[in-house]
Amino acid sequence: MPHFLVAESETADEREARRRHAGKSSGETYAATLAQLRPDAEITIVAPADDDADQFGADDLRAFDAVFVTGSPLHVYDDTPEVRRQLRFMRSVFASGTPSFGSCAGLQLAVAAAGGIVRKMPERIEAGVARRITPTEAGRNHPLLAGRPDSWDAPAIHGDEVESLPENATLLASNAVTTIQAAEIRHDGGVFWGVQYHPELAPGEIAVALRRQASDLIEAGLADTTEDVEMRAAQLDALHDDPDRRSIHWSLGIDAQFAQESNRRIELSNFLNHLVEPNAGPRSDQDPAPADLCPA
């Protein structure tokens, strides 16, 4: 039985706010998605940003087969106690050698913990659909993106982005809005695969996020009115309820890479298939990173 650790990147207040609007915290969404992908998995959720959170050292983290780091409104460039606790946790994940995966703020946290730079996006935010994500030359042959076509769309909502990757990192995919859409990071004996988009989210959850951030979308120039935001959110709700509805595909300008749940989750499935399961089981501090599965 695999044992996964899901690390919430949200603060306690943010978790409660998301539960009120979406029904689950980001960590609970991740856990539900992983439970569907691996029904036999034991899943533990922790919140490293909390001031009363249990402290996980590298030895503790070696008991898990994989660590997943969620998205959140966290800004990893802010020098706050919550951010410092999250960074300390992520450095322990790397030191443990336990394979790790993160989306959105999860990618940004891993980048910052390994010495890269995260910034507020200089021009606009990316919201709803991240369009025309394209693999780099390294990404075309990387197992994280196995099964992806030459270009695809994915659920996304973020106002921060990775400005520069740390040493020993590989850029795997980009689009016109955000240069670093997918990456592999090797640091302190650990391997992290991450994406700026959200393979764990369903369209209905993206719709909730758009409604919550309507004023930000209008300020960024992505919408003129709250009615515009509501129209896009309603389309995503309709897609959630009927993934095969061709009129919604046309309205949103998407194809099966976004509409079908299994396609949205390709990166998560690839991480489990290629980086976690072949190396499952307790690790010691002598175990090397699984270099043969994730070429730099």
C-alpha cells in the first residue's frame, strides 16, 4: 500500500475560506484526486505553514512514498513566518530523497527552496485556461509529459510565476504567458516534478476560483465586468457537468486535453507511474535519487 503525504500550502484561514466556497481545501482536493488515481493509497494531509504544525525532518519524510505540495494564495517571495515554515518543510522534502510533485504555488515553493526566484507576474495573471502549453526539447522526452501532444491547454489560475529556475533544474514546458509551465528540480538528493497549472483540479473548482477572484481578473484586464467572469465560470461549470458537450468545448476554445479528466491528470499519473511506484518503499539517507527515470 503506497503512503502519500499531501502538504497544504494554504494558511488555516485560507483553507476555511476555500472549504466555504469549493467544499474542500486544496489539500483535500489533492487527496481526493490521488484517492481516485490510487484507491489503495494511504493519504496523510499536513499543513506546514501553521505555527502549531508538526515538524517533519528528512528522516520522517522517508516513511512516505511521495510528497505532494498544493497550490495556494501564498506568495513565496514574502518573508513571513508561514512562508519560512513552508520553505523549511520543502528543504526537508528534498533532503529526504522522497519523490515530490507540486502544482502552482507548489512548484514555486520548490523553486524557492532550491535557490530559484519567484515573482509577481509583471503584466497579467493567467486564469481559467492556460493555453498552448508547449514542451521544450527536454520536455518532449521527459516522462512527466509522456502522452502530451505538441501543444495542450490546462486548468490554471495564478498571479505569481517562476522567474528563474535553480541550478540542476530542467525547463520542460512553456507558453506565451508563463515561460516556466513545467520543470524538474534536483536538489540536495531529491527530485521534484512540478507544473504551474493544476492537473488536480476539476473545471468546477476553477469556476469557483474565478468567481472568488473576479475583481482581480477585472483589474488585470482579463474581464470587463463581473458578468464576464460569471459567464466564463458558468461555462466551466457546464463542462464539469458534461465533459463531452461540444458546444462548451467550442465556447471555451478547448479540446479533450482539457475537457477529459484523464487528460487533465496526465502529469500526476506519469509521476506516480514513473517516479513513485518503481521506487516505492522506505528510503535511507544513502538512497540515491532515481536518475534513470527522469533524465536532466
